[in-house]
Amino acid sequence: MREYSGAALSSFIVGLSEHQAVVDKLVADSGVDRIDPEAWYDIEWAFDLFNKIEKKLGRAAVIKVGRSMTETAVYPPEVDSAEKILSGVGSWWALNARGPGIGTITCEWEDEHSAVIECTAYRNHCTLMTGILEGACMRYGITPLVEHGPGSCIQQETGDMCVYRVSW
Amino acid sequence: MSLFDASTRTELVSSVTQRLAKRRMSAFSVAGEEPCRVHVEAAVDALERDTEAGTAEAMRVVAVAFTNTFLAHGLGYSDLTFFTRLLRERARELAPAHQRAAIEQWCYDHLVVSTTHFMVQRDDALQREAAQRDIERFESQLAELRVALNEKTQLLELIREASTPIAPVVPGILVVPLVGTFDRFRAELLTERLLDAIGQSRARVTILDISGVPVFDTDAAQLVIRLARSVRLLGAKVILVGMSPDNARTIVELGVALDGMMTCRALQDGLRAALAIQRLKLVSTEF
């Protein structure tokens, strides 16, 4: 069974504190009273919740949540730059999801200010992933340009991975 | 004199084209090598012409054409800067040293023009998306309003039907209690339903009880008279009951003639009169 961590889900929910009533209702409608940061949740259930929230609150709100997820996450002290956090975003995913076929996030640098991120995790959630990548850089005072590469997108069913180009 | 000799030019076009086409998940790799080659050749031509003429006219044309072509393949801003940076880097390497400043300026201008055009096109696309979302929102609101209107119309229809009941109390006798304002719409509805009911039940007497009509004015009286005429054409009689003293006074003051219409004070009186017309009477029986 594929699962998503309650801690990551909690930070997602905390990021939506401005819309607390709407989020509480959506979570309750999904059959859960409250998110337990110590628990693990069915990943399809979590992704379905992301979908509902995006549909209800719009793309901008989900990008903002993605940003806050990586801006506020706890990292080891050696992760002290945008470059290191982007390089380690795959490990961050591996800490927050478990089970067979959860997907991966890899980072490859084109130059010192441009990285290509290949993602098979967060399927159908390009908006959230864009926010996560923005947040990773903003944590270190960098406002990046995050572009979804053309030609392949899981959400649009034009490929089996999403590619993001992060540059600043 | 040309900026590049033939072999240098070929090398420049070839190396830039290959790097573009190999750029992963970019508008260039999506479009394929041939469009990349066409635009690199056009850019190098323009660079040579502009450098020779000391203008930037050819650059503007190729920058706009480049942006338009690759936007259709998902051009992003990082792709756009990659193209100009790559061209600048390779052209500077291969051109004579004294031309490097001119190449630098040309590439800078190319980046400015293509970025401006890119932003204009992106802004246009965003506006179209926003307009489309507005249309979808308005259509959704319109659909909701239509559903609400249908529900309201059905409810009103239900209320109208409930407000003009026709009760066949005794064979041949119909009782129609009118409750609420008796306006033209209700009169038309009642006429239609009553004539149908008379035809189906072969009723000979219809008792119109107006005790529930708050104001029985000229208009209401005229409507009742017209209704009675229609009923009489089917061979049935109309008995008007439930006339209040106030309504009776009003009708006299207004000079409305209720000729040819039997009036009774209460429903019981009207029913007794109707039974008499039918040559029937109520008798009590013991079981």
C-alpha cells in the first residue's frame, strides 16, 4: 500500500490556515476528523484531497501551500542553500511517502542557476509541485522561475513524468 | 565582408542547432532539429546583416519569428534565454575579436525583443484563459439559475393548481372554493380546468365559493361573469356563494350586474339549491 506521511499532510493543511473552514469541511467530508502528524495516510486519499482543495480554492492557493510545505519543513543543518535543497528534494519525498511505486524526484543541474527536476511523484499535482520547488528556493531568499517543461506531463497524460526547470 | 566564413558559419549553425535539439524537455526538443536549424540559420543571417549594416532591423524580425514558432511548442522563459545565451557564446568564440562587442549588443537586443514578445504573448494567453474561466463561471451560474427557475416555476404551478381545487361533491355537482386573490391568470386557469371537469363529469351545477377571496372588485366580478358564461355554454348553471356583506356592497356600488347567476349566502345554501336543481335531497340514514 502506498502511503503519505501525516506530517507532510499536516504542513499542507497548516499552509491553508486562511481557508480553515473550507479545508476542515473537505477533510471531514473525506472521512477524517483531524490529520495526525504521526500517522500515515493512503496516498490516493491524500492526492484526492489535494485535488478537491485545488478545485475549491484555486491554483494560487495550492502553489502557496506547496511553498509553505518546503519553506517550513525541518532539514538537516548541512542543507543550507537552494542548490542543496533542490538536490535533496528526492530524499524529502522519500521521507514523506512510502510503499511500492511511489515515484521519484531527481535533480540535475544545467548550470549554477538552473536545475532540471524530473518527477514521477505527486502524480497529477503539477501545481503543488511548482509551489514545493518555489518554496525550496524561497527558503534561502531566492525567488525562482519554475517552468513545467513541454512534451511530458502526467496530469495532461502526455508522458509518464513531469519535468520542471527551476532557474533564477 | 561577412562576419563568418562559410565553414565557421556551418560550424556555428550546426553546433547551436544540436545543443538546442538535445536540450531535454524543452520547446526545442519537442519541435525537433529541423525547426531549430531554420531559426539558427535565420538568426546567424540576421546577425551578419545587422552587423554589416550597423542596424537591428533583421534581428527584430527573426526574434519575433523565433518566439512565435517555439511558443507553439511550449517555449518557456528559460528556453528563450538559453537560445540567446548559446548563440552569443558560440558566435563570440567563432567571430573575429573586433566584432565581439557588436555580437554582444546584437544578442542583448535579441534577448530584449524576444522577451518582450514572449511576455506579450504570455499575457495574451493568460487573459484568454481568464476570460475562458469567466465564461465557464457565468455559464455555471446561468445553469444554476435555470435550475432554480425551473424549480420555482414548478412550485408556482403546484401552488396554482392547489389554489383552484374542483371538488365533485355529489354526482352532477361541482364545488369550486376560491382562496386568495382572484386575478386574470387564475381566472383563465380555472376556466380551462373547470370546463374540462364539467365535460368529464357531466356536471349540471357548479358552486363557486368566493368566501376565501379577500377583495371581490370589478375585475374579479367581470372574471366570474365571463367564467359563468363559459360554464352556461356547456349547459351547466353557476351558483355564487360566500358573498360577504362588504363584497356585496362593493358590487352594488360599482354597478356590476351578476344577472343570470344564482347567489346564495353560504355554501350549505348553495349546495341545497344545487341539489334542488338536480332534483336530489340529502337524507340521513341509520346503519
